[in-house]
Amino acid sequence: MISPTSRKRLCFHQGQWQTSDGEETFPIESSVVNLLKSELLDQSALGEISSFESIPLIGICYFREAIFKLAMKRLRPYLPDHSLRFADLAGGGGHFANAIKEELSVDSQIYVVDISARFLKSAPSEFKKICSDIRYPVFQQNSMDVAALWVALHHFNLSDQRACLTEAFYALKQGGTLLLFEPNHDFFPRKLLMSFNFLKKNVYFDEEEKHLSSKKVVALAREVGFSHAETTFLNPAYSREFTKKLKFGLLYFILTEFFYLLDCLKISSFLNFFLKEWWGMYFLTILNRPAPCPSCSCNEVSFKFKKQSSSLFKCNHCSLEYLYPKPSLVELQKLYNENYYSPWLQDSSEGQLKLLKEATFKRYLNQITTYKTTGALLDVGCALGSFLKLAREEGFTPYGIDLNPVAIESAKKITDNAWVGTLESMSFEANSFDVIVMSDLIEHVLDIKSTLAEASRILKEDGILLIATPNTNSLSHLLMRKHWPHYKMEHLHYFNPKNFAAVAEQFVILKIFSVIKNISLSYFGNLLCKYSEHFLISAVGRFCTLFSKYIYNFKICFPMGEMGIILKKEKIK
């Protein structure tokens, strides 16, 4: 054992680490003392634990509680709502596992893995303990939901770091999360002091020669296959007590106090944006094992952000955005309950909202009648049946399906040909329909290719398919980014014109157009308030809702970031 300040060797004395000259002492957790006291000789250099010499300051807890709070704050959005399997890799006595258990459901399984059987003994008995080297397979592939490597990677050389990350990658399920917490060798005060020789090499990082930094860890993780979710640099405000206890020197203390002041002034996010890796003594990185792209099956995908219990990924090859893990069909049916189609406008009657929707649907019909004027028309996701009514008035024979039983009850007032179910579950005869409409539907389906294949099967030759769906190339998406109102839990896929053409290969694209919707000011305001968490966007929404009371009948035609696509079934040669 070595001191982080003087590099003097430490021995055990009266329940704490102490240098032989008695000038430096460091507290040790009682659980570790009880575990190791049988092999520690009090007041003797022979009391050094040579077998653990490479592990710095075992059991010292300067500011672990503050770090755990930060780690849990960052990790919490990535934890599934259901019971899960969590692995604390190189977890020692299971301290982080013990901290995270409060966030997990009671039936979750927690594993602590460490190479030291002695340290595993101090882990809570409720955990499953595995004595193993994390560079080699420990778990079956695709078996863990979340894993953590807590101050472990910097003890390994590059090849061993890659081996640890590789084993963690394959142990995680697709969509699983890995949390890394490591010392940051690019911390600016440390680099500055070392450049002026105020601090000797390896003063407070025992593996400084490995030059571990967030950029290198993320690059290595991406080589293995991980997608980078986020990196947080530990603000020195959290390490203030740590600095005082170790007494690194007056200049170092002044520098950390300066950063602490900046944090108190609430501009730490500003510094974190511009200074990045210079900002924190430690870094906390969250990685995801991405699921392959459902369109092109590419494994090179990027994590975008967390959406409740799922993550949004973007394919680096085709730019398709998709939610993972996807909700099951049963979960979706619960989501589309009797309240799903209730009007969003609290100050308008259902009739006014209906008029707005019908104005948009008439534009869709105008697009369809350019190619087909009569025939059997199937509206997939027909909701309350407004489009079916307009299609019948235009001369089509309307059919409708929807997952919501309440919606189908309303649709049956327009046509008897309305059923509860999915397109695949209805088992329509082949070549049954002249037109199929999927308005705000394709982004909801679990299997895009299966849905489009079924649509192709039941369409007649030269049949028309109209699709309206959010467009990730739209201006609203570019401006609002993750606060885009179309980012909803029930939206599983997000397209642009190019990647949709690739997934709909059995069709010929006849036309792509921007969807213009008729909306009221109140409708627009409620939309922004309901689906955006950004305070500025929500403020605009509240203003629109409030102002609409004074101009109640004000209506506008507005592009809502959606595209319409007219496709034709290819003739069978």
C-alpha cells in the first residue's frame, strides 16, 4: 500500500493506514478492517498487504457517498422499470452494488464479481458473489441488463482494458447499459501543477503511465461495439472534502476552490461544455450495447438519448432512428386505451377537433384520387373513423382496423367493416384492396418489414399505399432535436425519405410531399406542452394555449415535421 501524497508505504496501525513516520494517516472502513485484521500486524511494516499493493487505498471512503449520488443520478434514467440483472464488475466488497440496490425492484438479481475472495466476503450476503477475473468470461452472453466497472480499468494495460470491455459487452443484453467511473488524467489542475513540477509523477493516480482519459475509454469502447451515451466529469465541488483531507498543497486547494465557486454560481454546465475533460478529477461514462438497426441490420449505431424505460438509437448507415427495447404488443394495447383518442383540446368540443382532422384528411384524399378514384380502401389505424367517412363520401368502399376497441366502436357507426386488431392479425385475402392508408401509423408498428410485406400482399396490382409519418429531415426536428414533439413512447421508428425507400423495397415511390396540417392555436399549444420537456418550448405552448382563449376560432395550416409518401405496388413479372 502507498500514500497518494508522499508515495510512502503504508502499514496498519490502530484501525487505519499510517506511514512509518506517523506523518500521514488514512481511515479505513470497519468492514475492511475486520476482514483483514487477521493478517495485518499492528505497528509493523510487515503489515503491508503485498498481495493488494497495486490497489490504492483499499477501503478509504473520502467522498464515495457524494460520487455514488452523482452516479445514481446519471444512471437512473437508464434503469429498466422491470426487475433486472445487475453486475458489479471488479466490485470488491460490493459498495456500488449496495448503493444501486435501492433503485432496483426487490426481485432484481445483483452480482458482485471480484478476483479477491477475501473482499467478496465483505459484500452483503444478499448478493450473488463470483470470484473471477473480469478479463475472461464470467456470465453467459446476453444475460445482464446493467453492469458497472467502478475505478477498475485504470489498473489494466490496454489489451486487458479491451478484454474487460469485450466481456462486459457480450454479457449485456442488447440495449443494456455499462457504467464506467475512472480517474481522469487530463484534469487541468493536476496537469498544470505537474508541468511546473509542483507534483511528482504518480502523486495521486497510481497508474498515471496509462494516461486514462474519457476520450480514450470511449474510443476503446466503440472499437468493442458499445455506443456512447454520455460522459460526466466529476466536478471538484464533489471532491472538496477529498482535497482537504489529502492536503495536496495550497495551490492545488486554491484551484479546486475556484472550480467549486464556479459550480456554486451554477455555470458548471458552461465549463463542462467548453473545458470538457479538463473539468473533472474523475469521469463517469455511460455506454450502451446497441440493438442492430431493424432496417439494414447494421451494428454501427449511435445512442441519442433516453426515453423513459427505452433508449433511442440512430443507425450510422441508413440514419433510421428507433426505440429499444421496444414495448410488447400487450404493452402497446394498454397504451392505446380508451383515453388515447380523447381530444387534447380542453377548451374545444370534439367537433372542432374533428373538423381540423378532416381538413388534413381531405388533403390525403386529394393525393390518393390522383391515382385511384374508386375501389376498396383500408385505413390501418383508423381511430374514430373520420377518414373512413370522407373516403365513403368520395366513392370508396371503406374498411378500417385499429388496436383501440373504443375507437372501433365509433368507426362502426360509419361502416360495419371495422375491426380491432393489427394488419398481420386480420388475415385478409391477397389482392383485396385498391388503396391502403397508414396515416401516423408506420412509426407505431413493431415490425416494419412485416407490416409492409402484408400491405403488399393484400394490395391489388398497381394498388396505392399512402403513408404519413414523422420526418427526421424536417426543419422542426433539426431545431427541436430531442424535444421534438414526435418523440413519444409509442413511436418506435423514425424515418427520412431515403431510409424509408430502402425499407419499402417492394413498392415504387410515386411521390413524397410535406404534410400540412390544419391546427388551432390551442391544439398547437397543448401539443408542445404535452410532448416537450424543454422549458422554453413548454412556455411557448402555454402562451399559445392562453392566447387561444382570446382568438378562439383562429386556425392555421402548418407543417408539423411529417412527410407523406405515395407508393405503388410493383407488378408481378
